[in-house]
Amino acid sequence: MIKHPNVVRLYETLETDNSYYMVMELCHGGDLLDRICDKKRLAEREVRRYTRQILSAVEHLHCQGIVHREFKQTNKKPAKK
């Protein structure tokens, strides 16, 4: 299991004859795109914090031999302050 504060946890996978299910961590507060749209403008300090979190998560995944397939704002969960 991947454990990193900026990576959503995958707890379990289930497969049926015609479906595949993933039980994942519940994340509150929307995604990064929601945060950007709500605020209209982010302070440079906040952008730096988000950038560090994203790069830290991607580096952690790469060290595990994992590549993120869809890298976009709607797939990013802003971390709590």
C-alpha cells in the first residue's frame, strides 16, 4: 500500500464478472480545481505549497515504480493547512 500524506489511499479492490471496484480514502473539501475556481486567485505562497505537495507525491510514486496516468487539477486533493 502506498502511504503518503498527499496520495489518496487505496484500501481494497473488488472484482466481479463485469465490474471492478476500488475502495478509496474519503476526501473532503473538493479538489484543487475547485479551490482555484472558488478563490479566483491564489497567493504565491499557497501555489508554492501546493506545488511542493504535488511534487513530493509524484516523487514518492516514481520511487515506487508508479506513474500517474491523468495528471490534472481535478485529480488533486488540496492538503489541509
